[in-house]
Amino acid sequence: MAKAMEEEHIHVSTRALSLAGNAITDIHIAVELKKFVNLAEVDLSGNPVAQLEHYRNTFKKQLPWLLGLDRTALAVPPLGLPWPAFKNPAASDPQNDPSAYDDMQKHILQFVQQSILLTLEAEPGGGQASGVDAVSDHYALNASMTLSLTCPEAAVSTPLRTAGGGKGVARSNDVIREIVAFRLRQTEDNHNLVLGVKSQKVAMGRTQVCARLERWLYPKQFVASHLLHSSSSVVVLDNHGCGPDMVVGMVEPISVVTLHGVMLWRFRNAGPSSGGGNKTAQAPDLMDAVVMKRNFVRTLTVSTTEAGRWHIVNDMVTLSPFSGRPMEPEEQALVGAVETNVLLRDIHECNMLFSPATNVHRIMRYARTFKVPPPVVQVLCQNVRSDAELAVILDDVTGLGMDIFEGCASLVGSDPLLAVFVARLGNRYGITPDKGAEMVRQVGLNWDAVLQMALANPSTN
């Protein structure tokens, strides 16, 4: 069976596999499933193999990424550490909402995005400077820059297929030659100190930085594009946090900007149109485009060297292998909008930065593990603060269908969180939905208070 699934090329996309009650006796099945690299759950209950002494340990060793075996978790208990907090571009009150950007942070982000990234993406034309030449003045005279690769696979490489899934890449020797040269430049100048690699070609000074920008990231033969995570980090260092007695400000206040996202490189002569990766038209030439994608983290140190003018004094870029994939139908239903651009259909924010509250892949995994409808898990992820807190709630509502939650929601004004409270009371304590709704209406979103009422009034059961 495993071999047949491999031949049909569906083993990579398989997330869960049930082989319960099939008289399987050979533990070698764990080895046969090693190519199922995205497999999260396997159910072999009711098979003689499940009774073998080293059954679970064998699966842990052969499939270390497996989360569940026979409807029991293989992974460690969920962590109680709080989830990371991110900025919210939609928030507008920085005085009362720590997730909101203040005016200075917004201005710095606008400078980075408009004056640097979008300028580097712009097409040449009109007799004006473009690409690296157009951003050189935004780098300080004493600027520095490094490029780091998290692993050898992080450097660009020739894709196996075109953006539309065709096999035309191998037919173009010119394209392959340019990509190989591009890859060698990145590999030779890798500056990853964690891996023990320390390149001697760190760019120092504006001239070298601009030369390295073109050498490492923006060669003229490729159209480059940036897809950014919406929660960029901006830390302004200006001595305001040193207390009320601080009277001497920094000579040159600096700001540290951290961007997470995906970079795309498309061979410039791959079709009649050479537009950037942000276009949304499904043009025929985009289907045949030779596209390379890599996740990146970019940290820019911005200095105010003149009144009202910013310069980049340090630019650190880290590339890692692209981790995106097209969403499954159930995942797409949670996101809502459907990406029509063939270049972007496998790029999502959850593949750019670890964000448990919005990661669609994690939401689906929890939904399968606890047998809870994905929309319910999605609502909970936006309102809890840790894996442990989420697991406790999901354990209380395990196995409930969407119709149960919708029925509970109709009793509490369609409030999704209150509906979960009512469902928890019913599933865990046997309290009727009407009684549960009455209890949560009295104390609101305070589970401890609701729980005290449930324990103090057993007659409500």
C-alpha cells in the first residue's frame, strides 16, 4: 500500500493514515512509512503489531515527526510557555494597546518598505536609476552587511518545475548557468557563525554593501520580490527608556527593524513580461516562469544621521529553505481569500513566522488530534495564550460536532467563546445547554467563575 501511494505521489501530502483492524503483524511498517514526511497521525489499533514490546519506541525512532499513534499522543505534553506576541497593523491606539505601532515605528517601516524594498523590486525604465543603484544613497557611508545561510539548501538552486508545474526548466542552459553562478556567490560568502562558517567577505562601507546586495540578493538577471509577514518588529533606541533623569539623548538615535518573509527570484528573460512577483495576473508567461523561493529574516539598523533623514548602518540577511506549500481545502476555508497568482499560491504568513494564534497548519493538526471542528480551534487560538491552555479546553470539548457549538452559540447571542464555555459545561459536567448559557451570561468570559458555579450547584446537572 505504501509503495502504491508513493507511485501516485500522494505520500508527501498525506497527514493522517488509519490502518486499524487490518491484521498487520510486521513492525517493518514503520520503515515503510518513512517517506511520508508530513504524516502526523497513524492508527494501527486492532492489529497484532500494536502488541509488540517495542512498538511505540520503533515508531518514535523511525518517524520522529509523528505526533499521534493509535489515537494517543507521541509528542511531549503541551508547553505552558506563553505564545509570542506580535504587532497588529490594524491596531490604532498605541497608548492602550501594546500591539499597535506608534507613529515613529510606522514612519520607519514606511521608509524601509517604500524606499528600500519596493525600490529594489522596481523595473528599470524611464532613464531613472533602479535596483541597487536606486537605494545606494539610503545606506550610510560606514554601512556593513552580511548574508547567512541556515543550511546549504538555503542557497538558491534550480527548481525542478516551473511556477505552473511544468518541466521546462531543464531545457534552458542559460537559466541553469545563471542560477548556479548565483548559488555559488551566496555559498561562498555565507556568514553563519552558528554553523562555524565565518566569511571574510563581510561588506564594509557603502560601496561594498551595494556591490554585495547585487551579488547576493539582487542580480540583474533576476526579478526579486519580497512577501512580508504583517507583524514586522521595530525597536527605537533613543534613551527614552532610561528614566526621567536622563537628560542627554543619544548622539544618533537608532532603530532596529526585523522583517520576516519570503523572497522570490524569477529569471528576467523567462517570458514576454518581466513584472515582479507581486503581480496578481495569471499571465501565461507566469505559468512558465522559473521561480526560486526562500524564507528570509532581515534585520536593518537605521540611524537618523540628519534631521528627517534615515540611513541604514547595518543590514543582516538570513536565508532558509522555503517552507510553504499550497493549502488544503479545509485550511483554505479557514483563511477565506483564495490566492489566484500562481507565484504566490504556496506562500502564507504561517510559513514566514511562528505564530501559534494564526498558524493554519497547527490549527488543523489540533482539530484532527482532538476531533474538534477547525473553526472552533481557530477561535480558541486567537484567545488563548499557550499550548497548555489550548489543550485543556480542547480536551473538554473533544468529539463535539459543529452542530453542537452552533446550538450553544444560539443561546448566547452567537458569541463563539461563550458557546465554547457552554459546550465545555455540557461535555465535561453534563450541564444542559440552557443552564450552561444562563451561567456564562452571569459571569461572562471567566472560566474559573463558571467552574465554581458548576461545582457549587450540582443540581444544575
